Amino acid sequence: MKILLTGVSGQVGWEIQRTLMTVGDVISVGRSQMDLAQPDTIRETIRDVKPDLIVNPAAYTAVDQAESEPDLAMAINGIAPGVIAEEAKRLGAAMIHYSTDYVFDGTKNTPYQENDQPNPQNIYGKTKLVGEEAIASVGVNYLIFRTSWVYGLHGKNFLLTMQRLAKEREEIRVVDDQIGAPTWSRMIAEITAQIVSQSQENTTDFFASNGGLYHLSASGKTSWYGFAKAIFAKDIFEPDLQQNQRKLQRLIPITSQEYPTPASRPAFSLLDNQKLSHTFSLVMPDWEKMLKLVLAIS
């Protein structure tokens, strides 16, 4: 199976490249090889590679910055996925794409299911929803995985930001009234590889039978403050030298109103993973167990 992977320098793409290497022949491209803001470049690259499967974790993910760069965010998150889908369909290839919990407004108090009505509250979420709809409208064989609160040891994310701030500040104030599920980028990659492996015998039939929209996130729930507490709980077991390397003395829970940002975030964006688990016979790991694994190898 020939697989074209986009966004290889991003935190999800970087992990996916590693997991898919055991599944097929992976051709990885970054922005310099395939700029998602340039539709002609997208078409040219796909036609040159002629893949059996296109995996597209590439995205504009700067949630706050998207408020001041809506056109660029739309080009990458909204328009590009549709172009990729068109080219995949033309080749008879399948497509895997990644979306976000931020397509929801956060007004529910139970986990969001795939058939719940999206109502994004920021530019990032709106552009990601446009991308989802563009793929679905083309008629290509596809899987879209909505995920949430993605972090890892590569790229820009909450975990690495907290670890950096702990060395710079004595006090960190963290929002405690937004609820979701932190999801390790490697978990996303490993589940992607498992599903692609299941499709190897007959990719077309597999995607035709199982294609569509799925929620893919860790199980359990927490707030950003709870996430931060769990990150620093590991330091209890670290040697004194590690303790001395950080300034952090206090972690303070605050409300979203106390930490205004250009982009509004949903207060509750927990995703229901039951459809994914049932369809592909997967067990979604708990977010705290995943975090402990990440911290153990960091």
C-alpha cells in the first residue's frame, strides 16, 4: 500500500509517520513539499505520488491566531481537505483526515456523539467543520477522526508549554472550567495504524463499509487545570536536581473569564468514542494512564 502522509513536521504527523512505516510505503510531505494553502501544489503532489491512501493530519492549529488570519486558516483547514478528497477520488484512493472537538459549542453536559449538531464558536472550529463537509460532499472513501486536546513530546502543545513555564515562573494560572480529554498524539497515530492495517486486504471495500466520521480521543475527562496538576504530579518522584530546575511553586485554578483569549473555547467538549471502539474493536486508553507513559519517556 502506498500512503501519502501530509504534515509530517506536526505533532500528529510526526507520530503517524513512525507508526505507518510498518503498514505500507509511506511518502511523507511537509509544507515545503506540499503547501496546503496552494491547491495547485496539492493536486500536483498527489498526481505525482499516485497513492492508495492519503492521510492528512496537516492543519492550521493556532486557535487564537486563526481569529486574525481567517483566510489562511480557511485555505488550510477548509479548502485543502476538499481538494485532497477530489484528487483521492480521481485516483480511486481512500482518505483519512483529522478534525477537532472545537466544532461543538460546549453547551452539552454529556459527551458529544458524531451525530450531534456542530456549532463552532471560533474561526479554527468553523474552518475545520468546512473541511469535514468538503470531504463528505466529494464522494471519496474517507475516515474523519475528530480528536481533542492533542499533546505530545513534539511540536507545540499544552504539555510542553507547561513544562517550559514551570522553569520560568513561580506561579501558573490555568483555566479550570473547560472540560475535555487530553489525547496523546502517539495514541492517535497508533490507532490510525491499527485501522489502516485492518484495511490492507481490500482498502476500497473496507473504507466503503466502515468509512465516515468518528470521534477519537482518550477516555476519561479533566479540565486544563486538572491536566496541569497531573503533569506536575510526576515531579514528586523526580530527583532533587529536577526539582531545582523549575521555579514553579503554585498552580492556580482560574475561570475562562479570568483568562480572556481572542478565540472562544467550548466549556465542555468531551467526545463519545463508542462508535470508533465498536466499529474497529478498539479500547480507548484513559488520559491519565497515557500521560504517565508520556512523562515516563520524556
